[in-house]
Amino acid sequence: MHWLALAAAPAALVATMVSAQEAVIGTWKTQVGTTAVIDQCVEGYCITMKTGDHAGQRIGSFQGHNGSFVGSIVEPESKKTFDGVLSVAGDTVRMRGCTMKVFCRSLIWKRLQ
């Protein structure tokens, strides 16, 4: 019976790690009505457009945990790269990015899935 407890411990750890990552991972509706997906990637978490003129294009990457992330996002139309922060609270992602630490922009996305 003791071996059963030892076998269950790694499974519980994996389940805890997966649920901690689920806050940012998902499908999101952008402010302009397109759809983007945030998923795990080599850099941490990557943002890929799923609908609209830029479908299939990766537009950002972030690192972090517990709902607070730092990284960069590319505005698909202008191709400007913004360094900034991303935070997750419930079904809302808030991003604030700046280029040259002067020109800043904020985005709010809502979770679809």
C-alpha cells in the first residue's frame, strides 16, 4: 500500500503544474475582434493569431508565472515590437507594452476557451 502513495505523488505534482499554467493558456478574443491563442513554447508562452489577416502569425512571447508575465508582442499591422507585461485575472488578459520606453499601448483580451 505504501508504494501506491509513492506512485500517486508524481501524478499529483504534474496535475498541480498543469493547472498553474492554465491561467494564461487558451483562446482569446482581441480588442479588434480577431482570435489569438496563447500556448506553451520554448520561450515560455507564445501568442499566435488564429483569425484575421494575420492568421498563423506568431505575434508575441512571454515568460513568467502566477498570472504575471514579461516579454514582447508585435503589432501585426505596423510590425512594431512592444516590450512589456501581461497579466491574467480570471477570463481577462491585460497587456501593456512600450517601444523605446516612451510609446506605450495597452490591450485587454477576453477568454473564449
